[in-house]
Amino acid sequence: MRILVTNDDGVHAPGIVALAEALRLVGTVTVVAPDRERSAVGHALTLHHPLRVTEIMAGIFAVDGTPTDCVNLGIHALLAGSPDIVVSGVNRGGNLGDDITYSGTVSAALEATLMGIPAIAVSLAANGHGSNYRPAAAFAARLAREVLERGLPRDTFLNVNVPDLPAEELGGPVITSQGKRDYGGDIVAKVDPRGRNYYWIGGNEPVFRDIEGTDFHAVKRGRISVTPLHLDLTNYASLSVLQSWDLSA
Amino acid sequence: MRILVTNDDGVHAPGIVALAEALRLVGTVTVVAPDRERSAVGHALTLHHPLRVTEIMAGIFAVDGTPTDCVNLGIHALLAGSPDIVVSGVNRGGNLGDDITYSGTVSAALEATLMGIPAIAVSLAANGHGSNYRPAAAFAARLAREVLERGLPRDTFLNVNVPDLPAEELGGPVITSQGKRDYGGDIVAKVDPRGRNYYWIGGNEPVFRDIEGTDFHAVKRGRISVTPLHLDLTNYASLSVLQSWDLSA
Amino acid sequence: MRILVTNDDGVHAPGIVALAEALRLVGTVTVVAPDRERSAVGHALTLHHPLRVTEIMAGIFAVDGTPTDCVNLGIHALLAGSPDIVVSGVNRGGNLGDDITYSGTVSAALEATLMGIPAIAVSLAANGHGSNYRPAAAFAARLAREVLERGLPRDTFLNVNVPDLPAEELGGPVITSQGKRDYGGDIVAKVDPRGRNYYWIGGNEPVFRDIEGTDFHAVKRGRISVTPLHLDLTNYASLSVLQSWDLSA
Amino acid sequence: MRILVTNDDGVHAPGIVALAEALRLVGTVTVVAPDRERSAVGHALTLHHPLRVTEIMAGIFAVDGTPTDCVNLGIHALLAGSPDIVVSGVNRGGNLGDDITYSGTVSAALEATLMGIPAIAVSLAANGHGSNYRPAAAFAARLAREVLERGLPRDTFLNVNVPDLPAEELGGPVITSQGKRDYGGDIVAKVDPRGRNYYWIGGNEPVFRDIEGTDFHAVKRGRISVTPLHLDLTNYASLSVLQSWDLSA
């Protein structure tokens, strides 16, 4: 089995080190990850500049690009053949509810899905730096094995969030849907040492709605959340509503 | 009516100039857009650096950030009050099928939706630079009026693609679902003038599947495509499949 | 006469617009300048990435690089033939004393000198935005005419600083040497909205020593300062001192 | 003795590791260096963005800025007190002749000199990666000891170039002046995978003039070159020439 591992915290982050280690028991691991932190980059793809790749150790590539770039280069240029699975993470911090659209970790799994490769995104729902990457990585390896055996529904990948708890305190996995967050507006406006204004987009603690069946609800109760996500954003329920509008001039 | 206009081609692009002009007949327009091209940035949000804002003319702000940053700053810091609608575009090039996840234009509308503001993304499905921004802008203004009157389904925004045709050749609007693209791998590997390797992610013409009812199918036939997108990526149909897996060991 | 004009405040800055206008009376002007502000970049050259050039109007090129890149591309790729002179500016803010080593404006003239082309750097010694770019540009044109006629000493270029005064209040030009500045340490240490530390290099008003014969002394008295600078940084006077050291063990 | 060590190849480069090791025999070493390669940045100072500092090990700081930024932060914010000397290097590749104006390594020493701190820049005149950093570092330590004892002439720092040779083949040090390079124009113009043009500033092998007494002449003959450089770029010999020009109209 060929396994491509990436993340958005950078190739040296503790989460990807733990993940690669756990997955080496499942197959041949190649790491292709950003050379430095690239969080909150969403599904950004580098089109207008070339990318540099450094093989920092055998089978570990650092790229000066986004997680999406890494998956692209990994699949099409760096691995000896197409990977059987792409696993992204273990991210520092959860990727829950609507926040997934910002996430480089989740976007890497999405990119793999676009390329037709099964994919898993794994995040440690920690405040601050996180201390339990190894149990999260172990679950990811367990899940990867299952995916390799059974396959995934068409155009679908898995978004996994693991509470920041030691293995023995971790609740079992639960299949969830994507939760809802309430966004506040927290922009900090300041003046720099040269007297010019600047704005900094703030970091209020996200407020999730505690709805049963959602990713957030599971994680809050110490359980591992596994959410199947797909590529189709169409709101099918609203097609008929819109068809009743008269838009013809 | 307060209207926030943004894009990802930059504040000086012809598409946003046409869009702002058309929307001035609907309400008070404030433009908050990137100071230069920021396409393919996906839903990237700038967390680790401050942002600079320059009011280049009354009501026109250039930001050294992504479209997502622009919507954030527009809603929470630059406009006098919360906008009634956010319109993003007119993008140079279509945003069809799975490609929408890369799009800065679509991500701006998604960001507005997260903040609870109705939103429309508008793209000109042109090859090259595009020549018919005005009819596309005129339709966007027409649609914005409708949205302001009727509202949109919960957590849903509209992704509009307009063929690059003169007004008189443009087919009527059709409500569509998100299409499917087949992705090839086209990475260019080269050597720079200093002898170091680099990779460039290529730009093969996208190959869409011509499925009836999709955005691509409509645009290919000269019709305006309007797709309702929502924020929930959960593949509900696959929840039961996954629940049958045994992940507990 | 072929004249290459550049700056570090960006192609749209008022100083370069005034300068190009004044020099059009002397010869054929081509503007090759950064697409946005690039001050304090020193003599930075872009080696590891390609550069993009946009001809925004006939004879006006915007480059996504440094002033040094602009001179390089202008001389070797964009102009129809080698320029007879390179003029850089009019910079917003003086380039006096030791500060010239940070300056993109001065570095552009230095780059031209390395390429064997006579060069002038012109700065408006203004606090804030500056209001008298036209008299500064007019003097630069006057000086350029002189340089084109007489030539410059070998490996030498001119660094011009003009007080921010209306033409009628401006004192005559004086040939000066490079002044001395006293540098303080003004680093601002803060915490960002996400709780991470950052440092910002501050902008204390520079304190120059008021030494007769220097650039600063002239400008402070309302006179135009013209300093001949050369490429050789060797401190010849100290060669013998160092030769007396015993470094052979 | 407090010693500040920096470079422009990045905090992990072999040259700075060797240099820090050698200098630990002379005094207490603090490394403050860019988090990644920043060569050819000249004397660039980061004014418009904040800087991030990570203490990757005790006494070793990585900064997301230029070498000039590192010296600034080191002196004014990170060290417990003002350093007695700043040593920059060991650079991968020589810094000879006029090329020093582009050099981040040399600019770091220049910045220290502006702040009133004695400084040395050290480069390994290697083609490619270089293999003899340790003898170069050992000489730098030897020279630093001398400088700490004797001081340096006012406003002057030392630019050292060491041939890429094993210690036993290395010729003794010689005090030199700055050499002369002949610059060719080597711009590569290409088309990217999306059909847009780009330019890449090339890397022809520099052609130095083999003038006796210069840095290049010494290094070419296997000897260590030590050049005293100062901050004053004034071409004093040409002051009288320029004073004879009539610039008053």
C-alpha cells in the first residue's frame, strides 16, 4: 500500500510526525508537506509561481506551497505511483462545523478526492498546542486500514476530529454530520510604529451550537468524530424554490 | 440598501468595475477588494499578519489580503453598517463544477453566508480575458434585487455563471446543480537559471462531464447558470454505510 | 536619448509620475517600476522566483519585484536598446546619510552603475507624503541633461535630495558628502489577537549629525544636495592598520 | 563576551552551525537568523509587517525576516545586553567585489556597524554547496578574538572570504580591497503552463577582474581575503569635478 501523508502545520509539526509513524505499520509512507505553517489557507492552489521541493530525508518532502499543492505534487510528480490513500494531519486544533472550509488539512483531503484517491483528514481538537497526537494518529491508522479494505462512497472523504485526551480516556468513534458555528466579528484595528493603520482579523473562541449528531457534539463529549463529506455543495432542497423565481428580465 | 462588492481578480479588474456600476442602480455600493489578483486562493483567511486597507476612491477600498479577508473587513470594520447583500465578481473565467472549491470569488460569497449575509458569486465563463462583463453584471443586479426582496434559503448562496456573449445572444437563466470535472495531472518540472529544480502546476483545459441539469451543461448551451450552494458538506446518504463499520477496536 | 525611470514607491506613486513627465523633455522615457511599494528593500535582487511584467500603458511597465529587479529587466529585456541614463525616484522621503544602504531608490541607481549606465537617485526630503514633487523632478531633469552631456566619474552615481519646498523657496544645489545618522533601538513587542508574540521594527525620527558639507546639512538649510557615491566600500585608510595584525596562527 | 551570530542561508544551514560552534570557544553565542534562506536580499529591513521569533533551542532564534531584521532584533530585543561583536556567516558562496551590495550576509555586518557594534561577515568562496565550513569558521573565531581585543577602525567592518579548501591547503590571510566584477545581462524569458510570460534573472558565472590586491585575486590563489569596508560611499575624489558643473539654472 502506498500512503501519501500531508498537513498544514508544516513538515516538522508533531502531529505529522506521529501520523507518519502510525501509518508505517499500514503501508509505505511518503510525506509531502508544506515547509512551514500554512493554516487557514483553505483550498488554495499555487498557479502563478513555481514550487520548490526539498527531500529533507528519504521519503519526506518539504514544499514551499499549500497543502493542496502538496497533494497535487505528491500524486502527479513525487511518488513512484499513484497513492492508495491520502491522510492529512494530525492537525493542531479541531476542524469542526463550518470552519472546515478554511482548513488546509481538510482541503488536502478534498484535493485527493477530486483526483479520485480515498482520503482522510485528522485533527486534534485541542486548545493550544495539544498533547495527545499519538492516540489520534493510531485511530487514523486504524481507519485508513478500514478504508483501504472497504473503499469509500463516491466523491466522499472522511473528516476526523479526535479529543485531546490520553488513549484510555478517549470515547469510541461516532459517525456525525457537520456542525454549525456562530461567527462573531472580531477585527482589531491598530496603528503601526510608523503611524499607519492596520487591521488584524481576530481569534475569538468559536461558539458552536451543541446539536446532537454533529461533530462538535461528539468531540465535546470526549468521543472521536468521523464525518463523511462530499464534493457536491448543491442545496438540492432549494432547487424548486429558485425555479419559482422569475429571472427572465 | 447597502451592498458590499468584492472579487478575486483585484480592485482594478474590469469585472468588478462593471459589477459595481450595475449595482449602483440597486443600492449604495461599497467595494472592498484585493489590491491585486488573488485567484485560486480558495477560502483562505489571513490570521498571522495584519492587513492594510487603502481607500483609493470614496467607497472603494483595496486590501492586501484575500477575498475572504475583504468580506470580513467589509462587514466588521469598513462599512457603516452590516450590508444587506454581498456580491462577488464578475470573475474572469467560469467557476463551475468542483472547481468552485478553489475559487476566491465563490469563497467570498461563502464567507458572507457564514456571517449570515445573503450572497451571490458571479463569473464570466470566458476563455482568456472575456469581453462581455456588462451583461453579466446586469444579470447580477437583476438577481440581487430578487434576493433582497425574497431572501435566500437558510445557509445558502447563489453561484452564477454567465456565458461570454453579448446581451442579445445570452440564453435565459436556468437553476442548476454543481457539475463534475475530470482532473488530469499536469505538472511541469523544469530547471531554473541557477540550476535548481522547480515544479509548476499546469493548466490543462478542464474537462467537464456534460450532465444534464448541471452548471456546465447550461453554460455550454449559452444559458446563464444559477446554482444554490450551501455550507453543509455532509454526505448524509453515506452516514448509515459508515455506521455499519466496526471502528471501535 | 533613452531614459529608464524607476522608483521604490511603486509605479503609481506621484513622485515617479512627476519625474517621468519632466524627463520626457530630455529624451524618450520608459518607466519600469515595482507594481506596489517596495521601500527599505535595499539592493535586493529576486533570484529564486520568476518575475511578472505588465505593460499598463505604452512605455510603462509594472513588475512584481524590487527596484533592482526593475533596472535589470529594463536594461536587459524590456527596452529596445541600452538606456543612456537611469533615473530613480522621486522618492517619498529623503535618502540621507547611512540610510542610503536601506534604500530601494538608491539601490536602483547603484544597479545601473554596476551595469555601466550613468544613474541618478532623486528623493524628496519630506515628512509625510510630500507636496513638491514637481520642482524636484525638474531639477532631476536639469541634472540628467548635464550628466548626459558630461558623463560621470567612473563607477560613480549621484544621490540627490531635494527639500520639500515650492520652486521659488528652494535653495541652489550644493555638492555634498554622505552624512551620519545616530541609530536608536526602537522595537515594539506586542501580542497578536491570537495570543502570539510579534515584534515590529519601529520608526523613530532619524537623528542626523549636523556636519557641514554633508547631505543632511544642505537639506536642513533648504538647499538641494547632490552626493557623488561610488561602488567601492573599501576603507583604504585602514588597510595598513589591519596589515599590522598577526592573523597567521 | 556576548557574540551575536546570524546569516542569510537560514538558521539550519551548515555554515552557521559551524560558525556558532567555533565562536562558543570565544564567548557566549546567541544565534538570531532567518527561518529560511534569504540570500540576495541586500540591506532589506522589514518595516511594514511584524516579525515572528521562535526560540528553536536555548540561545537559537529563528526569525521570519531578513538578516538585517535579525541583527536589529538581536541587538535591541532578544539578547540580554548589547553584543560585543556580531559575526555573520559562514555564507554558502563568496561575497566578492561589487556583489557585496546584494549580500544579506554582508548587510547584516553593515547593520551591526550602523548600531555601533564591531562586525565580521564570513563567506565560503565555494562553487555549489561547499564542503569546508569548519576551517572558515575557525578563522572567523580567530579574527573575532583579535577584533574583540584591538577594536576596529571607526565605522568599519571586515568582509572575509575563505577559499573552499581543507585547513592544511588554506593559504594565509591577506588584507585586500574590494574587487571589480563585469556584469553580463542574462535574463531568461519564458512562458508559464498557463500561457503567461515571465522573466527570470539568470545566474551566469560572475566574471571578476583579476586585479592584484583585491579580494578576488587573493581567493583565486587559495588565500583568505580580509577586506575592511566602511559605511561612507562618498566618492571624495569627484567632489571637485562636480563642483565645477553649473547646476544653478
